[in-house]
Amino acid sequence: MSGAALAEAKRTALILAAAQSIVGSAPPIAISMGGLAGYYLLDLDKSLATAPVTGFTLGTALAMLPAAALMRLVGRRNGFMSGAGITALGGLVAAFALFDSNFWLFAAGLLLIGAGSAFVQQYRFAATDNAPLSFKPKAISWVLTGGVFAAIIGPTAVIYTRELFTPIMFAGSFLAVAVMGVLGMGILSLLRLKNHVTAAVEDDTLPARPLRAIISQPRFVVALLCAIVSYALMSFVMTGAPLAMVGCGFSADEATLGIQWHVLAMFGPSFFTGRLIARFGKETIVATGLLLLLACAAVALSGLELWNFWLALILLGIGWNFGFIGATTMVTDTYRRSEKGKVEGLHDFLLFGTVAFASLMSGKTLTAFGWDALNWIVFPVAGACLLALLALFAYERRQISLPAE
């Protein structure tokens, strides 16, 4: 691969990392402020306060396939710019809804921000397109670094803009999302991405099996269960945390900083999670993630000081990283490349459907039963996944030993 190709790959990765740090700042704002703003907009019944965060999650899920289709049609550059534009539009709609005191319009605004986030999910893949093989891991790391900056920029923007239009709370934060979307469009316009052609892989020639044969594998069932539970529990606790913190007398800024630490903990370990999986094995990393989720709940239940909330959110983020990435890697062991489309489609449908339900139920559980009850739910759910992992380990060891008997 020529030096010019490497230089172009570095330029592309740098632009995408910059876009990730700006456009990727929108999700932390939506997550940290969505529930609080929803609570602010509702009247007496606050049980739907987290519905806007559910809208954000649904927006991401619903836009994933259309985002990929749009980029195939108009190219990655124009597709990414469109995604940033959708993020900006979502910020404007959410801000207008706050001025208009319209709860459901606000939820629609967050759905649009979530849809824009679906395009951001593709940045790290675009960074590797047409890049030299030796540079691909670095390209992904550069974009992930942008995600770490996004975890800082988003909550910081909230702190400085939340009261910009007092007495209309939070409107400034969502106008900041619109500004970030526009800035992202400008950054992404600098891209010079070529059409990416996927190389043929020997495994693609193997015939695709029926979906029933794939999902009946014990390894697939356990891996999918652990992936869904890791993500759903993270969403369940994270969505309710800002409301619980404010309810305990802490400021919205302190709640926002808690989410900042949480998002950093979610994505920071990604730089070395792959190496940990290679060294210790997928199942071990998934089990570690589930144990960290249990530790998160234990810390949250041990007190209502600020450090309890922040430490619980940090453990929640790392637990999600290990549990979800490890389980997703386990899922890839169970299908051929020719089966990838339908398996990942089922995976994403079940995953984001469950995560959206979890974020909605977070507000209802918190309102009806309180913060402690929300965290107690973590124990039986994560515990069941740990038992399933142990059962899978015993089953696979038994299968290996059968020929020797």
C-alpha cells in the first residue's frame, strides 16, 4: 500500500474522529437531560418522564438499516452529513418543544437525535474502508478517542447552556445539540471517501443455514441473552440515575457529570477490551461485566451520597463494555458470513426492542417504587445470565469430552 494511501487513510480517520467528538456529543446530552426535561414537562403523573430517552433509543434502532441504505445510495460522505443534519434538526425540535411545553414533541425531537446517532455508529467502520491493513486498528482507535472527547464535550455543554433561556430549562442544551450537528456537517464535508468494496471471503461460499438452526445453538442463546441483558440493565439504571440524583437533592449539573463519568467508563475500556478478550476468553470477560453490573447495584444500594451515584455509574459503564462487547463477540462465533445479515438483524431487533422497553420502565419503576427497587432488579437478572454462562461452559466441556468416552 502506497504512502499516499496511508496519508489519505490517516486524514479520513482524523476527520471522522473530530466528527465523533462533536456529533457524538449529542447522545450524552440526550441521555443526561432527556429524563430530567421529560419530568419538567409532565404534570402530576411523572411515570413517563423517561419516555424521551426511550424515543432516543428507538430512533437509533429504527434508523440503523435506513442509514446503511442511504449511504449505499449517496455515499458515506453525503450520508454522514445527512445524519449530522438529522441530529441538528432533532436538537431544534427538542428545544422548540421545551419552549412550547410539549412533552410528546420533545420525545419526537429525541427520536430524531437518536436517528442521527445511528449514522455516528458507522464512523469507525468508515475509518477502516480502503485503509492499509496495518492501519485499520489505529483508525478505529482514533475514532474511539473522538468518542471519549464526546463524553466530555456533551455534559460540559449541558452545564454551560442548561439555564441559558431561564425560566425555560434545558432548551439551551438542545440548541447546543443543533449547533453540534451543523458543526459536524462542516467537518464531514471534508471527507474524500471512495466506495468501499468488500473482499470475497471463503466462508461466504458456505450455504446459509435456516435461522432456526442458528438460534437453536446453546452458545447463540446464551450469548444473545448476555448481550441483551448487559445493554438493557445499563439502560435501565442509567436512564433513572439523573432523576434519582436530582430527587435526592443533587443539582442537575452533578447529575450530568455523573453521566459524563458513565459514558467515559462505557467507551474508555474499548481501547483494550479486545486484547482482554484475546487473553482471557470471551466468556470470562462477559462474566466480569455481569459481576461489575452487580457491583454497580450494590454500590447504589449502599447509600445516597454523590459518590454512591457516580461510582455506581462508572461500574455500570465498564460492566456494559465488558458484558456487551464480550457477548457480541460470542454471537459472531455462531454464524457464517453468508448468514450475517439475518442473524444481526434479529440480534438488533431483539436488543434495541428490549433496551427501549427497559428505558421506559426505568421511569415507571423509579416513580412507583424508588431508586432502591430499580437497583434490586439488577441482581436476579444479571445472576440468571451468570448461571446461563456456567451452564454453557459445562455443556461445551461435556460436548468436547464425548468423543473420548
